[in-house]
Amino acid sequence: MGLENGHLLWRLRAKRVSSPMPRRIFPALISLFLAGFPTVFAADESTNKDGDWKLAVPDKDVEIYSRPHPGSPLKEFRAVGSIDAPTNAVCAVIDDFQNYPKFMPSVAECRLIKRDSDSIVGYQRLSPKVCADRDYTLRVSKKAWPVPDGLVYTSRWSPANELGPPEQKGVVRVKICEGSWRLEPEGPTKTLATYSIYTDSGGAIPSFVGNHINVSGIRRLFVALRKQVKDPKYAAASTASSMPARP
């Protein structure tokens, strides 16, 4: 897979730009948690070239890159950051999606719809304080394989609203949501996490606002993961159930 083995990360960090996005942060409405179903990991592939990524937010905790999406005013985003925990623990936090309402901001409801041999279908409803509720159903699939310092986990998700609950009054249905996670060891007790997302925020939100929302949401996602993974129950999670055949 062309974006693996550190090649993308090297190119992204090599292409820093001098003008980061404005510091004004819009409230995170949804993009943060559109990533949120059980470790749906797989290298993200796109019609754009790797070289289109530009550093949007330089930060010691998480570097956020963006690039145009063909035919859309909405941008794609990719974030790269380290988490002080082994990959299986970080994976266990992301897999714990039915408990998201307890530790993920704005998440009001999570529901497992269907589980197949290589994927799951899940429903989420978000309840931001500044706008109407948003909801969506996603299909997510995952892979994992061993490397010298542990396990690499990859996942990908895409919309599956037709498999979830029907639209309901007062809740805005999100219809664009595509993304991925990649967790790879940086030694036995540290994870390099790469998160990619392309989504709208539902409703009549201007694209420039939606793009800022994505940046704010990604930051909050990494904060939530780093906090939650400190719970000892995730460190003790078995990797057996997260270990499908090598891709």
C-alpha cells in the first residue's frame, strides 16, 4: 500500500508551510467523531497525490495536514501524532465505541447495527451545544498484523446510512463521511497514530466553517484518546479479537 512504511509521514513532515490556518477555533460539531467506530483501519487511498498535502496546523502534539478534495469545497484532513500507549491499548479505546457517550465530547448515542466477519455497521448521534443534533451510520472494516515492536492496526469507514435508522425530525443526517486510522508502534509503549477524514458537517454550514470545524474536531479527538487510554482496562485488553489475517 503506497502510503505505508513511513513514506507518507516523511513527505508530510518535509513539506511544512510558513502560514498555518488562522488560530480561531470553531466549535467541533462532528468530524472529530466521524472517525469513531471500532478500529476501522486501512491505508487511506485517494485520487490526489501525496504531494498535495500541506501542513495546516503545526503543533508538537498533533500535526494536521489538508488538501483539496476533487469537485468539493470541503477539504480532506490528515493528522499525525504520538500517543503514549501501545497500539493495542489505543486500538481498544477506539473499539470501545459503545461507551463513546461517556468520554467523547458531543457523542449522545452509539449503537451496533450489524457485525460481519470483516466489518461492522454502527450508528452514532451527536448532540453539539451550538446546533441541531447530527447522526450517521457507518460501515467500518479493520486489519492488523505483527511488526517487531507490536501490532499495526489499520481501519477504514464509509457511509452506510441505508442500513441504519431512518432520518428523524430535528436531527441532521450526515451523508459524507470517509476516513481511516492507522496505528503503528513507535517502540513497545508508544503509538504513532495517523487519522484521515473527509466529511461534511450536515446541514447548511458554509464550507470554510466546516473546514475549521474539522481542524478543531481533530485536535479534540487526539486529546480524548490520550486521556482515555490511561484507563488500565485498555492496557489489559486482549489483542486476540483484533487480529484478523494479515492483509
